[in-house]
Amino acid sequence: KQEWQILEFLYEHVGQLCEFEEILQDVYEDNPDDVGNGAWIRESGRPKVNAAIRRLRRKLEPNPKHPRYIFTEREHGYRLEV
């Protein structure tokens, strides 16, 4: 479920950098206990987003190691191109 929420968020911001914190706030806003505070976002949130992006790439990309659609912006977040 979370990976599709992330994809929807990226699609709503197609062509733009989506920072980790923005993605986490959007995906977890319905359950504030999951977000907690800024420390949670920095320490626990990034691996969750990264794992969801890996799963999305496996499902959407012709070659996940050479993405065409979901690009990593190192240390910042992700960008969707369609």
C-alpha cells in the first residue's frame, strides 16, 4: 500500500524533486504515530522510502538498475519522469 501512495505522490509532483521528508509526511500523515518526530523521519523513514522505491522500480522499470521513470536525487529524494 505504501509504495502505491509514494507513486501517487511522485505522480502528483511529476518532474519535481520530492524530498524524503515530503514523501514521508504525505504517506504517513494518516497515522502520526508512524511519523513521530523529525528524528524518526531522518533515521527510520529513509530506509522505508528506499525499500518502497526499490519495489516500485521492480514493478515499473524495464531495467530497475537503469531507471527511466523514478530517479534518485542523492541525499534528497526522488523524481518521477513520464
